[in-house]
Amino acid sequence: MIKTLLTVISLAAASFPAWAQSGAPFEEGKHYFTIEQPEGYRPIDGVKVTEVFSYLCSHCASFEPYIENWHAKQPESVQFDRIPVEFGRAIWSLYARAYVTASVLGIENASHKAMMDIIWKDKRQMRNMDELAEFYSQFGVDAEKFVATSKSFAVDMRMKREQQQVRQAGVSGTPSMLVNGKYRVSAGGAVSGFDQMLAVVDYLVAQEMATESVAQVATPAQ
């Protein structure tokens, strides 16, 4: 068992990027922060990474090419999703509800980049759910159905749950990244930009993968 455990640790370490093998390049409390009340849900196998964003955040628009490129390189074991924040702003809440509605209807991935582009490249904003529903109708969902779904219990409950998660994670700015619901990473301060922000995320993902591998070997078979 000990030999097997050491083998797993060695293999996990070898899979880290080069910067992760030369000691801890990032510090807790400086480059990332531990969430005091982490969310309970995580993938059974793998790591969950969440982008906390708003369509109306210019920094999130600038971050989009970085996160797209990062996401395209991730293995299946890394589950990626997004949480749109409200931050007490009515217009941000409107767009957050639209994103959650699109997610409930299964069109959030197909429509995400188009929404960013229409706001930041075409300089067009939609001011109510009817206008947003017309935008989303191009992705195969009837506008009336979109509006009705936006008022549904499922959307209301998910909005409440996700905004609570954002508060518990201590997110105060966007974009921010959450790793396994345990760690929060944001650009600024010791994190010099989006490239380093995602490097910190990669470091934490590798750390979580190694911890999971060790736990699986150390747990006796039932």
C-alpha cells in the first residue's frame, strides 16, 4: 500500500506544470484565498472550476479570450461552469437571470460568446427580459418560452443558491475563479494579470487532482 501510495504521489507530481514542481510558486492569502465555508458539491472524479462573471463587466469581456483558450486545453476531469453575479445592481441581475435561464434551457454555451460580442463589440445593450428573449431566440428557444422560464421556480432557486455561493466565497470583483468551491482567485494585487490568474488556477487544479489521487489509493476497498 505504501509503495502504491508513493507511486501515485510521484505520478501526480510529474503531471504538474514545470512551475508547480519547483516548490509552491503561489501563496495562500496572497495569490489565492481559501474559502471558509466551501460549497458542498464537487464532481465525483475530477475538479470543478467556476468563473464568476457579469456580461456588463468590461474586465470579464477582456478575460473571455483567455478563459476560452484555457478551457479548450482542459482534460475531461476538469469541469468548467460559470456563475453570473448581481452585486446588487438591477441591470446586472437582469443579465444574470438571462444567463441562468439560458443554462436551464441548455443554450448557455452556444449563446455566451454572442452575448459578450453584442454588448462589447456591437455596443448594444438589452434593457428588459423581452429584449433578451429575442436575442436568445436565435439559439432555437421560443422567446415566450424564454420569458416564462426566466420567471420559473427553477431559475429563482438557482439564482438564490448561486448568489449565496458567491457571497460565501467572498467574491467582491469580477472576473474571479473558484476551484472546487475551496479556493478563490482574482487578478490584482500579487496576481499581475489574467495569464498569472489562470496559472494560479492550474496550480490549484493540479493540487486538487493530486490530493484526490492520494485519497483514492489511501481509502481501503469496501
